Amino acid sequence: MGTQPMAVFFESRDVPDYEDRPVVFNDFPVEPVEVIQYVAPVPEPVIELPKPIPVPVIELPREKPAPAPTPAPEPEPEPARDGPSPHTFIYKTTDKCEVPLDLYLPAKANKVPILIWFHGGGLLQGTRKAVAPHMLRGISKYNYALISADYRLAPQVGVKDILEDVKDLFAFIRTKLPSKLQSDTTLDTTRIAVSGSSAGGYLAMLAGLWVTPRPNTVLAIYPITNPLGAFFTKPREHPDGKIEDKTVEPFLRRDAEVATSNGPDSARNKMYYYMMQSANLAELLGLNHDSVHKHGDWKFVIPHAMEIAGRDAMPPTYIVHGDADRFVGVEQADEVIGIMRRKDVIVHFEKVKGKDHLFDKEESEEMAGMYEWMQKYWDWKVWHHAQIKG
């Protein structure tokens, strides 16, 4: 078998002579094949885009919600009070009213001495419930029975009637109250101190002068002593500015219902300020210059009474008064203290610098000097008789 012809490819650049000839493969002419030279693709350049610039986040101000409506303030709670709860008794009944007292006892009330206290308010307003914190704390601290008593209020009654209430109170305490107590509770009615604040101090001093048997000692706290004195006969400013007659008219009528106290919201609480602006305390109490000088009412003016009665008319007396008092001028105490010292009455005067009316109502006030005096002179009768015999 003979050799078969073969077709051979040559790159055109190598065999230039054959570039126009046909190529024969197995005797068949073959069209030349176009040789395509592979050209590697040129990579496209990588274009780096600039990094995005961070856009600052701007917080738009949020719309503030409408403020919630302010709730109405709740009533201020009454301050917590130390001491026991009171037992209430009616010590006097008239054809128009009953007059009560509150008795506070220590935990063990066995032959305990008694402290009587009268509230203030010009004898025109007030309540036995307004006992100062120091006095309530003293029940356990000094081991006494505290009696806070109401009385009939002026001008529906006069100061003469109110003094009768005071005398009846002492009689009730000494003769009737002991039998109304439990068997394990006893009071020492031979040891009685009487105290009061403002007009209550006035009643305490009247008790020292005119109650029989007299109390052992008197403790007068910023007391009224002279309803006809300069302080109460000149119009005075007060925190309420001016009180209209119509506000207190129901309480000014002498034929109005007799009251022995009033609540905290009563318009009767304006009576003292009304009296200050009107300068008419003596009139509201049923006193005047003629009645004092001609009809024996001098006994209701403490300085006059001390001038007439003398040394033994008043038991040992402690008076405390702030020198910045706007509601009972300290001159009321100054006047009577001068006379008592001149008459050799056993008396101590504590004038408290910078203190206004009602300063002893502060929770921090202890009134230590007053209680020291009280403890010393509860037994004054024993001490006094010993001095006489000696």
C-alpha cells in the first residue's frame, strides 16, 4: 500500500511561498483556514470609587409632650403627735350647751399630779384640741395627767361667765372626775398646776387669783393680762389685712348660739384678727373702764388685781413671753411682772428674744424651764407651810 499524501499546516509567517495555494488533504482540496491569533484580554482597570463620606445624623428636636396638669395640692396632714389619746368628759352643762374637757393619762396613772391647760383665741375662738406638742410629750416625760378644757366663748357670754366655767372645772376635777376613772387610775388632786396660752394664760392667772382652793402653781404662756391695756385699745395690723364685718357678723351677735369651741374651717377663726383691727377686746368680754373702776370688775384686770390683792393672792407663777410677739404685746407681761415683783410674789419671767406668738407650737420646742418650775412648785403648799413654820 503506497504512502498517502498528507496535508500540513504552516503558519503563514513561516512558509510565505504557500500562502496563496490550496492545501490538499487526502487528495481533496482544503480551503485554507484563517488562523486567528489569540490575544489575551486586557484587564479593565479597576477604578476605585471614593469611599462615601458619612452623612452626619442630625436629630431633629422631638416635640415635647404637653405637661401633665398639676394636681391640686393635697391637704397638709396634721403633724404627728406624741402622747396618748384623750378621754372626753362633760364637766359642765348649762341650759344652752355642754362644756367638755379632754383627759390625757400616762401609761401608769397612779396618784399622778395634774396639769390643766386652757387654749387661746382671745376668749373669742379656739378649741381644747390645740394642745402644743411639748405638752403632749410631757405626759410621759414628766408623768402627769393633762386636762385640756373648753369654755364658753365671748361675746355670747362675758369674761365673768367664763371665770365661772374655770371654777366649775376645778370643782369637777376635785370632786367628780376621780370617781369616773377606772380603778387602776388615780389622780393627785392636791397637786394641780394650771397653764394656758394667750387668752388661756389669762384664764390661768385668773384661776390663780380666784379659784379656791388655789392651784399649786401658775404657768402662763404669752398671756393676756389687761384687756384694757394699750395693746388692745389701739387698732393693730394683722396677716389678713382687713376683715369685713359681714364675715364675723354671726359671731358678734350676743344673742347667737353659745359656742364652746370651733373647727379649723370656721369663720369664727377670724374673730381675733377682727378684734385686733377694731381694738375692742374689753367690749367683747363685757368690760369697760367704768365697770372696772366703779363696779368691781378690777378682778379681771390682772395688774389691778395684783395691786389690790397683794403677795399671797397668787401662787408661784412662771410667765414666758416672746419679745417679738405681734398678737399679744410683751408689755402685757412686763406690766404685771413689775407689780408682782414689787409685791414679793414668787414669780419667774422668761422673756424669749426674737420669738413671736405661738412659738411653743413648734415641734422642736421643749419649754424645759417651765416644766422645771412646775415640778418644783407642784409641792409648793408643803414648801410654803414649812417656810412659815420655820
